[in-house]
Amino acid sequence: MATFSAYSVVSSFTFLHSIVPRTNQTLCLSVCYRSPAKSRRLAAYLHTNQLQTKPESVVGQYSPPLFSVAPMMDWTDNHYRTLARLISKHAWLYTEMLAAETIVYQEGNLDRFLAYLPEQHPIVLQIGGSNLENLAKATKLAKSYGYDEINFNCGCPSPRVAGHGCFGVRLMLDPKFVGEAMSVIAANTDVPVSVKCRIGVDDHDSYNELCDFIYKVSSLSPVKHFTIHSRKALLNGLSPAENRKIPPLKYEYYFGLLRDFPDLQFTINGGINCVDEVNAALLEGAHGVMVGRAAYNNPWNVLGHVDTAVYGAPSSGLTRRQVLEKYQVYGDSVLGINGNNRPNVRDVVKPLLGIFHAEPGNAVWKRKADAAFQHCTTIKSFFEETLTAIPDSVLDSPVGTAPSGRKDLFTSVRGLMPAPYESRERTVAYAGS
């Protein structure tokens, strides 16, 4: 696997993490994938495609995380990340959240959970948990896989997370523990560490309480980067889907953090759906922007504009047909690698279901896909059966004009900002000392 630096400092973006040399990243395909035939197919795929999909900014370094795709359980798996990297070279990609216990208890089967293709760099591993010993072990076990950052989940409101083991967004109620956890995680990795959180939990939703959390975690640990989902979470009475929509967005809290913690870096998340809105946030001073469901449900029109509109890179000129041809080679190389026919054609095709969003033939293509899932055994045969529904003009056109968004989304946010955080004289012992 290639060697990269953790970050590059590009344009006006100044990221505060140390630039750490990448080491110990070699991942042998014949070890990851026990079948020699599948290993050879995957190796051939990498040889053909890696140079065309490797992130480019400065030689040996990545572009900064101005744009990232949110970690989404059951969504941002290896298949989606492979598709995302084919479309965008520069977007930062996150794994699904992995519980520390899963990593520890599956120590003999780690490749299933942690292995990924090298072209997915820059890639961030998100972990969750509430047991310091397991967090330490999990981070140490993940070290050899060469992730570019470790992110700790303090934002997920799912009962599977918040209600079991008391982690996810519930941890915002215990910033001292989060500081200790981040120190433990940092002590077991050589890459930067970060936290993803909400702006509050239940009735603990004042701006000062959010600032207390940020202050304590950053004082007790090496964390200098927080991703802020600009909604609070309600743990009782709302589903995870409702928690993404019902609590109101308070972008003013995010911009208050920029003002009150100038030595930290903050990525904004929540309600941002296209590159117009990404650039609106960056122009208003956001350090970085994270997009979730929109980047999954409409990958061509969201990710397809990231490199040019956010990073100022030249267009790749790739068409959907060319992307699908590359994805087909990848997909057929990984079918069944986990045994028991997993992943199957449906698993591998799932991230593609939004690639023709709002295009002619999309509805017919999805109906054909439902039928093809019943009997197709390869991605090639799946495409041969279904892509006849999509006009050549759609398949053979490069990314077009970016969808228009709310360019004024943040224009009035400065006038809504809360009063400055009340600084308090505290002596905070560094958890790692």
C-alpha cells in the first residue's frame, strides 16, 4: 500500500493536527481475501485503477478535509466508499461506526471489518464505545490498517448505540469520560484523533453546555478537531431518522464555536445537501463541511462536483458509463469473499441505486434492478440486464452543471450567534500526563 502524509495544508486552510508520516500500512490482498483467484482479480483491479483514483494535491499528501462524507451505519461500507472515490478524488471518506467491542471480539476476523482498498485514502475510521480498555485495544488493533484519522462517535442517537453500553450521543453528558477516551485512543495510534458530536442532548442544549463539552474534551485530550452536527438529539420519543429532521438546525452554535475556540478546528454537519451550500458554509468561515444522506442518495450530482467546485481541481471528464465499468470490475472481484454468498449482487449494487437520480429511465432501471437481483450472479450480468433502461445520453455525459442550492443559507447566521462563551478559570489535568 502506498505511503501518504496525514494532511496537507492547502490554500487558506490551516489544520492543527501534526503532519504524521504514514507507516505500517501494507495490507496483503492474499491475506485479506483468502481465495487466491479473488485476490488476483482484486489485485488486477487495483493495478488498473489506483493511479486514476489516488487523491492528488501535493505529491505524497492529501487535500484538506474541506468536504467529507458522513459516517452512516449500514451505508458507508467498502462498496459505497469505492464508488465515492471513483467519482471524487478529494472528498474525505468515513467508515460506518464500528463498536470497539466488535473490533476486540473479532480480532481473528478483522479484515472483514477493517480492510479497505488503498484508493479509498483519505479515509477516517469512526469507532464508538464506553469502555476505555476496549477503546484502547480496538485502536491498537486498527493501527496496522493505516487509517488517516480516528474519529470517536458522540453523536449517534440510535437506541442500538445510545441505549446499549451508553455510548454515542449520551457521552456528551460526560465530557470528562470523552476526554479520557480520546487520550486513550490517541495513545494507541499515530494519526490524528477527532470527535463527532451534536450541539446538545435532550434539555442539555444551551450554547454554554456545548462549549463546556468542547472545552473539557479539548483540555483533557489531544483532540483539536470536532465535527458538529448542528441539531441536538432527543433520546426519548424520536427515531434516528426523526432526530435527523425534527430538532431544529442551529448553525449559529457552530459559528459561535469558531469565534470562541480559535485554536480548534470545526467541521459543520447537518442539512447541507449540495456543493452550493458547502461553498456557502466555507465562504462564511467554516473549516470543513460534512454531507451525509445527500452524498449517498445522489452521489453523481453531489460528489461529482466536489473536486472542481470545492477543491478547484480540473474535471476528470468521467462519465457514468466509465465509472460503472470500473465499479463492475471491483464488484465482481469481491462477490462472495466473506463466504455464505456475501457480499452478494444486491449488497454490491446498493450504493449505485441513486446514481441516476432524477434522470430519464431511473424508475424503469430500478424496477429492472429489483427483478435482476433475483437471479443475477455477477455485476456484469446485472448491468447487461438493467442498463438498457438508461439512455446513452445519460450514461455517456460527464458531470453536468451543479444543482443549485441555498447560497444564502448562512448569510444571517452571524446575527443569530449566542453570547460569547463565559470563560472560566479552571485547572484541567491533561488526561494523558
